[in-house]
Amino acid sequence: MLNRIEHIFENIMDHYMIVCLFLSLFILTFAGVGNILIVTLLGLILCTAGFVFRPIKVDLWIFTPLFLYNVASALSSYRTFGDITNGYASTQMIFPVVYLLMATLEKEELALLKQLSTFWAGTVAAIGILQFVFGALHGNGGRMDSFLGNPNATGVFLVIGWFSLLSCSSLEHSKTSSLSAVLPYLEPVFFLSVALTLSMGSFVAMAAGILVLLFYKKKNASLGETFLYGCNLLAKASLGVGTGLLLYLAADRTNVPWLCLLLFLYGLAVVLCWKKFEAFLKEYPRMAVIISFLGFAVAITAIAARPNAIATFTERLEMMRNGIGYLRANPLLGVGPYQWRHLNLHDSDKYFNTNHIHNVLIHVGVELGLIAAAMLVVIAVRFYQKKKSAAENAEFTAFLTHNLMDTSFFYMGILSLLLLSTGDPKQKGTSIPGAVTKTMYGCFWAVFAFNLYCCLTMA
């Protein structure tokens, strides 16, 4: 027993950077849009861990814009509040550090990190389902929000997790991992839990990602094969999401809460029999076509379950129009972090009673300035220039689509999951000398230490 524990400990020490990065995802999932004290402490730990590494290769077309985005954000905070602790930079500054640390990993380690991140996303989904059922049985039905605290944020977190799962299945390095036997069973869990969030934006993001998958499939297959591939995806989504919607309706629209328990058991059976269902669809492709058309009924049911979805979408368009009007107020550094809500409160337009414009690019342009917004555009363009798998491109597209109508970019856990599951800093990377990397870690460490000092003194 002692030898086994010692062996496990040695494996952890051999891959301690993977452990650090995975624990950062775990912690940031609970941080919402950012807890300064928690993030600064985590940043200090990660910077300290990075000091021991020698020269690395980093894609500067990702790292530099990400760094400059945070610099512009910090300058906007300083202009508005007189310090850099208040604002987004104090928490989002951790992402350039995470990206640098990912550059220390080899291909096999990146694959393992992707698997662990996907497994954590599946764990969030599973726990969210259990929380939903428990709450429904005690008369507290409602849209699932799990650890992220918001149904819309949880929805896109799970969508990203599903695309990451598809990406894991195509990785040669991950097929020998012990997690490879568990991950396939997470697919229906993702579908069930996304349905329970009833996030229309997440469904749209998923649809955008699926279109990307079909686009890449068509490049290497015939039209008929692409059609069958799409039907297979939609058939699985129809069963999983449909089961989740039934579970939601039983909890929210009936006075018989114990029905949730029966549907939960049915959902559990779907998970356990998922591989058999996949084999069935593969053997009988016509059934996949028939089942996929049930997706229309699932979509109609989802829309009917949220009759205010269209009104919400219209309000977001109005919000974007209001935000565009402030882009010229201070094009260089924006009006300042958290300032748009106050401006909206006093302008002649409708008051939307929210902190963020539900279009991240517009919001960043308004509050942090056009330089910061331009840096995000550069990162997005660079991502599509890199050689990525179809699932990774689909995952990134789903994230971008969601941020055109919501605010998932500002949730620490969502951006962490995206970065750890799609990031590959060494691809098209430039060699950075060890002295330079240590200097960068030292600068980041000093910023986090300063923010920690400010937090403690202000408390």
C-alpha cells in the first residue's frame, strides 16, 4: 500500500505542472467573473511554479495580444479608479501566465490536460444534474446553474466541454489514458445538463459548432457521408437534450416532483447504454436520420419552455445598440471598467439593469477601449490560422458565437476551460530565452503581489 502511494506521489511530482494547471481550472470554476483575492493568490502560486523552467516556445501572436489586452485593461482601470486592482485586469492577468505555463508541456501532457479538463467539465455537469433533481424533489425547480452560478454561463461551459470531449476522442496521445474509458459516457451527461440550463444562447453556440464540424467533414468526405455524420450527431443530441428537457418540465411544470426521480433514472439508463446506442446508430444509419428529425420537436419544446427567449434576444440587440453609442466616448481606453451600467442608468435609453453588454466585443470596446477589443480580434484570427482539429475549431466557434450575444468571456472558469482544452502555445511558437521567461514571471508575480497587498489593506 505504501509503495502504491509513493508511486502515485512520484507521478504527481513528474507532472506537477499539469496538476497546477488543472487545479487552476478547478478553482476558477468557482470564481464566477473573478474573485480578486483568490485569483491573486493563485497567480502567485503559478508564477512561482514557472520560475524553474528553462527556455520555452510560445506563439507570440496569441501571447502578445493577450498581454496587451490586459495592459490596456489595467490602464483603463488606472484612469478610472487610480489603481489597477479595481477592474478586469486584476483577475484576467492570470490567463497570460496560464498560457506561458502550458508552453512547458509536451504533446502527451497537453493531451492529458485536455482530458482532465474535459473530465472536470463532465463532473460539473453530473453534479449539476444531481443538484437539480435534489432541488426539484424539495420544491425548488428552476434552470440549472451548477457551480458557475448562472444558467447561461453554465450552459456554454458544458457546450465547450462537449466539443472538448469530441476533440479528446481524436487524440492519439489520449487513447491509452485511463480516462479514455470514462470520457465517452460523459457525452449524454453534457446533453442532459445543457438542456437543464435552458440556455438558448448555448443551444445556438452548439449549433454553430456543429456547422463547423460538418464543414470540416465535407472537406474529407462525400455529401452523403457528411449528411449521415450530421444525422448521427443530431440523433445523439436529440436523445440527450430531449431527456433533459423532459426532466426540466417534470420539475418546473408539474405538481408531481417524484416524476423527476423516474426521469433521472431513465437518464441514468441512457448514460449507461450510450455505447450501445452509438453502435445502434452506426449499424442502422437510417434510424439516425429518423431520430435526428426529432431534433425539431426538441427545439420547439425548448423554445416553448422559455417563451420569453425572443423578448430577451430583442432586449440584447437594444443593449448592443446602446453600447455602440458609447464607443466614441473614449476610443483609446474606453469609459472604464464597470462604468457602462452607470452611464446606461442616466442616459435616455432603456435601463437594462446588467453589468455587461451582451456582446463581449462591444462591451470591451466601450469599457476598455478599441485597442483592447482589437487585441481580442487578433487572437481570434490567429486561432483559426493555426492547425487545429475540427472539434477544436468547433469549440472555439461555439465560444465566439456565445460571446456575440452573452458575456461568457468574463467568467474565469469558462475562459480557463477553453484555454486548457484548445491551447497549444508551442504550435507556430517562437523560442523565448530562460532569462526572459523568468523576467516575465517576475513581473506578473509583482503585479499579483501588489494586488494582494491592495486587497488586504482595503479589507
